[in-house]
Amino acid sequence: MRPLALLGAAAVCAGAAACYGTTGDALVTFSAYAQGAPDAAQPFVANGFTVQLTAARMHLGALYFDESPPSTSFDQPVCVATGVYAAQVAGPVEVDLLSSRPQEFAVYGNGSADLAVSWQIWLTSGDINEANLGAHMVDLEGTATRDGQTYSFGAIVTINDNRLPAVTNPAAPGENPICKERIIQLAPIGIQFTGGGTLTVTVDPRGWFNENIDFSTLPRVADEDCLQGDSLLPVDPSDYARASETPPGDAGCGGSAQACCVDETGAPLATGACEGALTCNDGVCGPTFCIPNTNFATGAGALQGRELFNGILTGGPSAYSVTYSK
């Protein structure tokens, strides 16, 4: 049985980081799901590359639905909108974005029987203002092909100091808090919440690639820029390898996150140790290149780390949509 928290009439977000108003309308509860777009695993074109995602997962920490348009107060050093919130789903879900199967949030949604005109996705595995150590917000793997050259790539996205803008005014060190980098603001919508309904969020990761990502400039997964982007969550090259959603072949080796195929001495094969454009690292097959997990890399792929993260935050309707059914 999932936890179900009925909210008191004085606040719509009891127990959450934000404090919400109330209109006095009846409180409602509803089921909440997230899913990928039906064609997200199909090839698409981005910046002249033909891109195909072979794995895509996202951690949605919470959802909040506002009775007002996105608040201009978000441009100030605060992260809680000043409007009245109609509803919330104050618990997480890990979503396979290459599956259009609805995947249920850990908690029910609740709120008031009011109209929401904007909404927020919170990318956090805990307190919106504290270090997030419990989960990657995004994991991607895929291939990008241009001019006959195929680049296998992986991406891990976390949001700690690796995304925090530098302090430009010493007199106001808190003017750009980390919470601003963890909230996706979206509008317009028109959802009238009713008791017993079903909320469904659809995330299409292809909408993150509208930025100018040049896959030919990416660093190899064993390079420093791939391993130390977030000092709180360092990774190994094998962390970029994602297991296929389809059963592996009879060989039991060579696929992403599988052991490298070896010869009779146990050494990785000179050719064919891994399938396609994958590379053998520490005995495990995975992508050859990474999109750095930081906005502040200076080496190969530095711009691409910023571009992907910006695409996640600003993907808008092409990446994020929501429906509510009674």
C-alpha cells in the first residue's frame, strides 16, 4: 500500500518545502503516473546528427500545480511561487522514458478542486535546497551518426554544485540558490482537479536535444571530465553503461552493461569485444563518449554538458506534457 497523505485545509503542501494557500474548496486525491513518449526510441535528427536513444531514465522528485501563471517571483532569490497551488504529487517516480507504459508515483496526488494553469517538475531526491546524493536525475545512452561516423554516448545528470552559478555579488551570496536549477516551470495548462482522477505526465527526451550538441567533440568516458563532473557523486566509466530493455543475445556478452566478449585466454577480443560503437572499459561494454555532468567543464565536450542541462530545464511542451482524466 502506498502512503497517502490527506492535506489539511490550511495548506496544500503540509510536509513539503513550500507553503501553499487554500481557497476553501473540497480537498481531493488522485492517482499519478509518468511515462515516456510512444516514439522516443525512434531515430531523430538533432544538430545534423541522427540520434537514437537506447536507454533513457529520469527521476521526477515531485510535481506542483499552480492556479497562476509561472510566478515572476521565481526570478528573485526564492524558489516557491507566490501563487496558490491547486495540487501536488509530493513523492518520486523513476521513469523509463523509452516506455509509454504508465509508471506510478510513490504517493497519491492531492490538492483542491481548483483549476491549475501552470505546473512545476522538481528534480530532487530529497530537500530541494540540500545536496542530492540519492539518485541521478537523468541517465541516457544512445548513438549519434553524421557523415558515416557513429558516436556512442552516455550522459549522467545530477544537480549539485556542478550546476550552481558562480556568485557574482559578494553582498548577496544567496541570489542564485541551487533550488533554481532543480525546478522546471511549465505553462500553459488548464487542469480542473477532481477526486479519484488520474494524472499522467509524459516526458519525451528528444525535446532535450533542441540545443546545439556536437557529439563529435565529446570526451571519452575514461577522461576526467566524464568522471568528476559532480564532486559529490563521482562515477566510473561503467556507470554510463545502461542495460538494454530488451533481453540480451545468446552470447551473453558485448551489449551495453554486459561483460566484454573475450578470447580463450580471457582477454577482451581485439575486435568484436563489444557490439556496434560500444567500447570495453574495465571489462564492461558501454558508450565510448560522455556528455559531461557539469556546466563548468573546460575540456572536450564542455559546451555539450551545458547544452544538455539547459535542454532538460527548458524543453517546454516538446519535452513535457500532462493530462488529467476523471
